Amino acid sequence: MGKAGTKGVSRAERERQITDVAVEEFGTHGYAGVTVAAVARRAGISKPLVYSYFDTKDGLYLACVHRVGALLVDAVTAGGARSGSTDHALDTLRAIFATVERHRHAWSLLYDPALPPDGELRETVGRYRGRLAAMGGAGAARLLARAGHDDPLDHQLLNDVWQYAVTAVMRWWSDHPEQSAADMTARCARLLTALGAD
């Protein structure tokens, strides 16, 4: 059991409570639009307590990135059972949707355009984005290989199309928060079926 935090709350539980609030704040307002004071207020604790757990605003953001980044990477990995098949794209989207439905601001936090252009935050976010992009690229390459296409530029283009498509889908979902993960999966299934129609 972790060291006790304030009012009998364990350190691990307190950190989870703080990062829950911080993910929502950063995901809603972006890195630049959030203060440690705002997170502390929302969490019902003092600003010094947040600093005692995370040292800095960047430390808090990094904790949030590691939390949601790991969730998304794990979800996409688990969704890759049919990698290389035409069902893989939908499996991947379903896994992302399920994760983001449970952690609504995970995607926007990991893909925040307002992050500082360099430094540890950008590098850490870049590693998670890179892992997600690499999994998408590997799936695209296997799909093309199964169809007998080995042109590396085809692979590069399909990967770029996939990355931009996922970004567009997630932005659309952000603008339509009333849609559930199941709604989004069904919608994307219809679109993928229509795109694959002769």
C-alpha cells in the first residue's frame, strides 16, 4: 500500500484523483490554458499539495501524458489481432473510441497543438504519438502486402492517409460529443464499407 496522503487518502489514490482532474483540464483548455491553481481548485486540494506530488506544471502534464498515452497504446495493441486484414482499421478505431469514451480527453491531451515546441513534454508526447503512428503504419503495410503491393511510396501514402483520417475522425467526434463509442464504431463501419464498395 502506498504512503498515506492527506485525510487518509493513499498517495497513489490522491495522484490518480489529481491526474483525473488534470487530464480533463488539459484536454479541455490545452496545456497553455491550464494553471496548477485551477487543477487544485477542481480537485479540492491546495496548490502546494499538487506541487508536492508533481513538482511543476510540466510534471503534472507528463503524468497525464503517461497515463493516457499508455491507455491508447495498449488499446490499439489489443485491437490489432486482425492486423493486415480489412477489418483491422475498424478494430483500431473501435479500440480508440472505447478508450476515449472512458477517458474523454485522452486524445486531445496527447494531440495538443499548444505544447511547447521542444523539451521533455514534446519528446514524451512524440514518443507516444510515434508508437501509435508506427502501429498504424505496420497495419497499413501488412494490408498492402497481403494485396501484393510492395511499393514503399504506396505504404507511405496509405499510412499518411490513415493518420490524417484518424485525426479527422477524432476531431469530428469532439464536435459531436453526444455520439457514443458504439455510435462512432457503427458510423465508421458504414463509411469503410461504402469506401470499399465496387
